[in-house]
Amino acid sequence: MGFICKNEKLERFDFGFFLPTQVKFGKGKVANLATELQIENDLAEKSTAMLITDRGVAAAGLVDKVLAGITSTATIKAAVVYDSVPSDSDTALVEELASQVQANGIDLIIAVGGGSVIDTAKFVSVLGIYGGKAKDYEGGFMVPGPCIPVIAIPTTVGTGSEVTFIAVAKDKESGLKLPIASPYLYPRMAVLDPEMVVSLPAKLVAQTGMDALTHAIEAYVSTESQPFSDALALKATEMIYDNILAATQHDSDALAKMQIAATMAGIAFTNAPVGATHAISHTVGALYNIHHGLANAIALPYVMEFNLEACPSRYASLARAMGIEERLSDIEIGLRGIELVKELRRKLCIPERFREVGVPTDADTIDKICKLALEDVSMAFNPRKAEMADFRPLIEKSI
Amino acid sequence: MIKYYTKAWQDECVRRMQAPEFEAKVKKLNGLFVFRVLDCPDGYDRTMQWTFSSGKLVDVKYAKGVAPWQQLRDEPFSTAMIMRATCPYQMMAALNKGEISPLKALTSPHYKLEGNKALLMQLMPAFNAWNQLCSAVEVTYEYSSEEDEQNEPPAASS
């Protein structure tokens, strides 16, 4: 019998697995981006690109690398470079960029950055073809057809957005997150070049790396988990746990493995959606402007404790993937795994509670977070369903 | 007035669902969709089954039994069903009135959804159109019997 999964019973006899995004990994992939594009029949004739990024990425000199990479042949020119995507991109921005796409005849979008940048590119790819407002496409499967192809070049080790069919932007009017999901949102290609994460600050390695760990763990315990996503989630959990600390010390091998693991976790959770940790981080992030990875890192162990009784064998497998070898009950091994996550969080100097990052602790705030988190779509995929009375103690702990 | 989640309500929904413009909106619906609504105000559990072929409604079934109708409640999910939803009447009524969102219901421990969720998410635009049509039927939610309704099938024993 296998050590990690203990030949567990197949619980689901009806599932699918989908990954239309082509993943290319390698040092120097960005420097040779034009060549990589030209060998793909559907991309070879693209001529006018919009490059979307943020100021941090531009300041690190990564945009210049990409521009050199795409203009190394005569085929593609970058017509528009937008380098000011904020950490919480909003609907007004994506609508403005979409109008530029239409005005300039853009036929390829290149996103260079973290989750906010890649999600912005996805919105623009929809609005650039079909027009209208971002809100017109809110929810699941409202995008009518194929969009402008997106090449996603992640510069963090966490988002997973380079391989998912979901994008989120802040609704400029309500201030809440506006999610869209559609199979047409999968980026055409994800380019993982270790040179693009080599200068990522340690703090962001820690926060985005914990985001990736959250994706892997939540995908593994998702109500929609299945053997294909399980394989990716477990391997990603192991790789992240083994490498995140070294990656914060800028160990290049560890950073490259983190980059791969983050994408594997992304593939896992686009097939087995995330749960309560994300419901909480979406809420707290929107209300108090807290970095998504940081919010996930704070909430993750509390949600693991909350969910443990719903699927102890799953949490035991995750703990074994992180190195727990003792032969104990599933609950006991699961608890050991949760302690490992807490210990990792401490070593990464990540706060343990939301109050440490400015979230108020009064009863009204807790009620508000509970209410909004319980209405987040991610709760539909959490292994333990909840109502206010069950959920409030979890929020109290994490606050 | 029509009583919500009774045979008369289903009949009215069926009549409206035969409109070509509705069928065009739900053309991705295929197969059997089952709903179980428990503890209705007149003391019954009810089930409705809807079978579609490319958006056309090809079969509907309706049954009720005195709550708790154990046979209905214990019936295992079948792969012949695309989806089965089960919830208390009050929650289904709140959904129909728009008092709670489908998302809120989905995340509640009292709403049980069975079937391939990835497939169901792909059908979301069709479900939205279907829900919109059903919630447009004017109904009353509080009732103690269906006696005034015609074509009411006999209740199953619990």
C-alpha cells in the first residue's frame, strides 16, 4: 500500500480534467519569446501586442527583457505597454485598457506580473473583443466565445492565474470583488522562466508561496478533488513545503521549483476549486486591502483545523506529503500537518492573526466578515459546509 | 393563486418553458434534473423531475409524500441524473423570492447539490434563465393543502 494516500477509496465516479494552457518552462524562455510564439501555428501571425504589467515588475527591469524577447524577430511589435496595474486592479482600469485594445488593433496580450496583472489581462482579452462593461460577464460562463490570446508570464511564485479560467477585479462602484469564470479565460500559454522570479523580494516569495500552498491544500480537500488534481496538489504541497524557506534566501534552484509548484497548484485548483480559506481572504482582502497571499497564509491553518473532521484522511495525506512519518490516526497526523503549516508561517515571519495587519477585532467586523465569506463562491467547494454559528468561531480565531 | 412548488406551479412553469425564446436560452440543458423539496407548509415532501433534450422539455414528473417521506429522502443519487438538488421548502421559497442568492444556498449545509459541479457551472447561464422564468410565476408561499388544485396525483405513503 502506498505511504501517502494509503490506497484510499475512489469517491467520485464522474469528473473531468481540463488544461488548455500550454506551459513552457526554462531559463531564457522570455529572451526567446518571439521564437516560442512563432512555432505555434495560431500565434505565429500575431503582430500587435499589448504588454500589461505593474510598476514593480517594470522597475525590476523585467519588462525590458520581455520587450527584447518579443521584438527579437520582425513579426511582433509591442504597440502598447501599460505598466501601472495596481495590486487590486479594478473594473475601470480593465475597461480603459480594453478601449485601447480596440483602438490599436491589438491581437495578442502579454501579461507580465502576479495575479492582479494576469487577471487584468484576462478581463481585457474579453472586453477587447466583446466590449461592454466588466460586470456584464460577472459569474460563471458568461463570456460568449474565444478572446484575444493571453501569454502569461508570472513574476511571483503563487498566483496560478497563468493556468486558470478565473479572473477577479475590484468592482469600482461597489468596492467588492467581481469574479468572472469561463473556459475562454484560460491563457493561451504560460511561460515560466526562472529569470523572471530571481529578484522577487523575500517577503513576496513568502506571501505568494503561501498562496500557492493554500491553492494546493484547498484543491486536495476540495469537494471537486479527483485523482488528476490530487496528483498535482500533493506534489505541489511537497515541493512548496520543501523549498519555500530556501526560496526566500534566493536559492535559485528552490525559486525555480517554487515557480513550477505554483503553476501545478494552479492547475490543481482550476479543476478542484478552493474553499473556505479563499472565502475568508477574498473578503478580508476586499474590505481591508490585504495582500491575497498574506490573507491566505493567515487563514489557512485555522481553516485546516475547521475542516479536519470533514476529511481527516485527506489532511493526513497532506501531512505525509510534508514529511510526517509517524503511524498515528488520520486526525492526529492531520493535526501534525497543521502544526507544520503554522511553524512554516512563523519561520516566514508571516503574522498569525488578521489584527496584526490592521483588521479590527470588534463584533460587527467579525459578523461582517462571516456573512460575506459565507456568501463567497469558494464556500461551495469547501469540504465542510457552514452556517454563521459554526463559522464565527473560526473567524474569531483568525482575527 | 398558484401555490409554490405544487403540481399547478409545475404545470404553469412547463407551459412557459415551451416558448421558443426560452428554449433557445437553455439549449445546453440535456438530461434529467431532479429537485427534492422537504417539509412543505402542508406537511408534505415534494419532488419534481425535469428531462431536457437540447433545451426542449421532454418529460416532467411530480410526486409528494407525507413528510418525512423516507423513501424519497433515502433514495441514492443515480448517474442517470445530471443533477439533484435537495433542500427545505423555506430555503427553496427564499430562493424563488430572491431573498437569498443561489450562491448562499449552495454554501449552506441545508442545500445539497449532487452531480458534476464543473458541468453544472457550465450550465449556469441556462440555470439562470430557468430560475428567472420560474420565479416570474405569481405564487403564494403559505398554504395548508392542495385540495383546490386539479390533476393532483395521490400522495405517496411515507
